[in-house]
Amino acid sequence: MNTNSNVYTVIYTTVIVVVVAALLAFVSQSLKGKQEANEKADTISQMLTAAQFGTKADFQKIGNTAVLAKYAEEIEQAFTVNIDGEKMQDLPLDRVFSPKELKRQNYNIKGGPNKTGEPELPVFIFKNGTTVVPIYGAGLWGPIWGYIAFEKGSNTIQGAYFDHESETAGLGAKIKDDPAFQAEFIGEKADFDKANVFEIVKGGAPKDASGKSLVDNEIDAITGATMTSQGLDAAIDTWLSSYAKYFQGNVSGEKHCGKCKHEGEKAEECETTKCEEE
Amino acid sequence: MDAKLKETILNPIFKGNPITVLVLGICSSLAVTVTMKGALVMTLSVIVVCGISSLILSLLRNTIPGRVRIIVQLVVVAMMVILVDQVLKSFEATYAIDKQLSVYIGLIITNCIVMGRIEAFALGNKPWPSFLDGVANGAGYGIILIIVAFFRELLGSGTLFGFDILNRFGYIPNNLVILPPFALILLGCIVWVQRSIQKDLQEK
């Protein structure tokens, strides 16, 4: 047979591409469940790391099942809030937001042609009162995301964990790999009254003569990773300012029930009016 | 085993090593050699992709239209790379390492060793020798990767496979070793050693 004829060439390439595509589609579908389970466990371990229940390496060691069990043990409530800080709906306690879902919400926050609806911002509250919220944004080469944990009813940051898709190893990748960078967040405060809720700047916060930090919402950026640091700064500002109303209510105890919650009271019963009465 | 087949297997490991002699696959060997684990997973992935793509294309070699043979090779190699990536993502043990290697697993497709061996060997030889040639070239690549990763993880993190080796003796990890330029220095040293053993590689 003449393998160089046009007809043969077209048929041959068509057949081989269709066969390969079908095979890949089949494999992708059959492995999807397992991949999603891995991704979910990874996301949960990031949230647990941000909330200071352990280090990411610890969670990697104990495995998926133990991570899910730990999360089920510690989580108290999960719900979404809108941009005005009002609660939208309760989430099942094993529900987490994958980076893909965070991306969608990121579009909703920022507006533009990719906006699909009003932002639904997830809030995760652990039994010890720690509140964890996600952030999402653009790094230098690809998306970056992460979780910031706040102390009970306060704007003090308890911990943070960040992840990325393809930041430069050894430089931008430090947002994920360098525990010292993540540790810088601990004890800082998010300033929800300002547009720049949190700042990652060269040199960190200005200090007085004794070396005490004068500003409590600034940390030092990563040397050699200016674009990633700026991207992270922008991601944190965008997301935390979307949560500002929720946290302002939460922190001052006026709007949200975080402060005036009674023992055993269900989330639905905890209305604005009830808080105001007290 | 006849001599020719033996040569097919042994040549890429040392005498005709794809990295140190043919200088292929340099990019990924600088990128994924920070840890032994990463290097090992990368090595296995390249062996699988290289071996099986060579096998498939050698089976098809008499039917492939000459004018589109590179495209057909590309389709088969891409399929293998995606399969490997999907499988790595599915297992709990390899999920984290796949995330760490991120784009480099996908970039195996651009690794010149794979397409180079298919074009140079698999299209002109029977399936079994082609498969062995692919595996051996993957292994030759992997050996260098593992040697480089051994030094980089030991000196850069003080560990091997994540287990503490040097840090317990008060070793302070050298950050320079973690950065890609040091991998290039190490590669240079390996080429140096090989050339002083194998005199016929030296230019007059």
C-alpha cells in the first residue's frame, strides 16, 4: 500500500488521534474520583496548616484518611457569606473549596466578563474558634492561593498557608515552601478599615529605635520574588477586603453573632437582631 | 542475549549517555534534581514514557506516513506523558511529588531524548530492541539525575529521601546547592569525570 498518499495520511492521522483521545478520556474519567479525593485532602491539610493544627509535612505523613478525620474532628461550621458580610448558606462540614472554585469566586469578586454571579465567600470556623478564609490571585507564572486563619472573634492572624501552581522554585515558590515566610503572618493584624488590608512590602514594617514594629499589618516580602510577593499582596487585599464587612461585624460584635453567641445555639437562630438586643 | 542487544542496553547508560554525551534533557535535569524523591519519580516517568512510546512507534513504524511521522510520534509521546501524569495524580503516595514536579512531568514531551530515540532508533528497528533502547536511554538519563540529586539534596537540605543525614551533626544546609546553577556545575563535573575515563570523547 502507498503510505504516502494524501488519503492514507489523512485517514491515518484521524484514526490515531481519535484512538488516543478516546483512551485519554476514558483514563481521565476513571481516575477522576481518586484525583479529586487527593486534591480535597490536600486542600484540607492546607486549611489545617493555616489554623496551626500542625505542619504541612505532618499532614502529608499521616495520609489522606487521617487528615479527613482530623478535619471532621476540629471543624465546627462552614458557610458562605456575601460581600456585605451576610451569611448566605450553610455548607456541609466536609465541603471545601478547590482552587478551581476559588478561581470562580475570584472572578465574581473582581467583576468583568468572567463574572458568573454574586461572590459566595466561604468561611470555615473550627471548634477552638479559629476562622479560616481562603485567598486567591495571580502570581508571576500562574495562580496562587492559600488560607489565612484568624483568632477567635479577632482580626489577629493566627497562621497562613499558601500554595501555587508554577512559581519559580527557590524564589516565588517560597510562599509555599518557606515556613519562615508563613510564620511572619502570625500575630499580625488585618486592617479591615483600609483598602490595603494587609501589606507585603520590601523591608517589612517600619520599626522604632527598639526594633518594635510600628505597623501591625505589614510583613517583609520575599527577596528575588517581587512579582510573586506583589501578587500575593494583591490577592490578600482583594479577598480580605471582600470579607471586611463580615469580619468587622465579627470583630466588634455588632452585626455578626460571633461575639454574642450562646452555648449550643444554632447558627440559624443567631440573627442580627438578637445580637443588637443584648 | 546477543552482543548487539547488549550494546543497545549498555551504551546509553555510560558510553553514549543522553545527558553527558549527547547533551539532551539538560533543562529538566537542572529543574527536578533538588530532592532524591523528585529525581526518582522523574526517572521512572521518563523510563516508562521512553520505553513504551518506542515500543508503540516501532510496532507502527511500517504504517506511519513519512510526511507526518513527527506528528504521529508527538501524539503517541503526548499520550504517554498525560497517562503518566494522570496516574501519578491518582495515588496518595505520588500526589504530592507530582504537584512538586508540576510542569516538568508534562514537559517530558519536550525532552529531546524521547523523540530523539524514536526518530533515530525505534522507526528503524524491531519492537523489542526499540523498547530496550527506550528504557536504557531513560535509565541513562535517570542515573545522572539521581547522582546530581544525591549531592543537591545531601548538601542543600542535609537529607536524603527526606531523612536527616547531615543536619544532626550541625550541618547548615547550603542554599546555593538548591538553586539550578549548582546542578549545572555538578553536571559539568560529571562530564569532566566521564571524559577523563573515556579518552575517545576528548576533542583533539
